Amino acid sequence: MSSSAARKEFESGEQLQRPPPRQAPFKFLVPLVYAPILPLIRIGLRKQPVLRDRAFTIVLGAALLHGGYLVADLYDVESK
């Protein structure tokens, strides 16, 4: 390709590519949401022990599943 043809393509913007906009990795920010929820469940549901324990177990299980998903995803990326 001659320099004049390359210059013409560049001027028309055909080969100009911009990087995608950067976004926050929300999957890594989720612990900032559920970490304060655990003590609030213990405090807020103090007078309802059955509901408190069930809610705490569900939120803790969800947190562990999310952590497992992130670790599995990282191992998958490293293996490729």
C-alpha cells in the first residue's frame, strides 16, 4: 500500500480504532455490598433467631458462591 493510500484511509477514519471505554469491574465490588449486610442481619433480626439464622446462612452462602465463581473464572482465564 502506498503512503498516499494509507494517508487517505487514515484521514477517512476507516482504520482508526478507539479502545473500548473502561468500566468498573462490578463483579469485584459486590463484596462491598454484602459484607455490611451480614452484621446488619445479626443486629436487625436479634429478636427473631430462626429468621436471623436463615437469612444469615443464605447471604453467607451467596457470598461463598460468588467467591467461588470469581476464583473459577480467574483460573479459567489463566489456563487459556
